[in-house]
Amino acid sequence: MVPDPYTLEKMALAHRQQLQREAEHEQMLEVLPGHSSHWMRYEAARLGTFLIALGTRLRQLEQPRKMMAVD
């Protein structure tokens, strides 16, 4: 049994809408992991830079104390 043209059009529209929702969902999934991964690398790099600067500063502060202890 073949549905009438009005029903066929409604079914085709519903199918296109479903395909559009699926495509939008896939696009969202593609964007999020890349963005999240990029953000994590960026934050890790910033933390690493901060820790290196902190270590350097602590060494600089420690050096005069060592010199005073030797004198």
C-alpha cells in the first residue's frame, strides 16, 4: 500500500529533519573534543610555565641565603 502524496511529503520532511539533527549532533561532537583537548594542552602549558618561573625565583631567593651561611 502506497501512502498518499501528503503523507509521503510529511514522512520525507520528518526524515530530513532527523538527518539534520543527526548532522548537527555529529558536528557538536567533532568540535567539543578538539576544543577540550586544545584547552587542556593550553592550561597544562601555562601551569608548566608558571612552575618553571616559580622554581627559578625560589632558586634566586635561596642563593643569597647560602652565601650568608658561608660567610
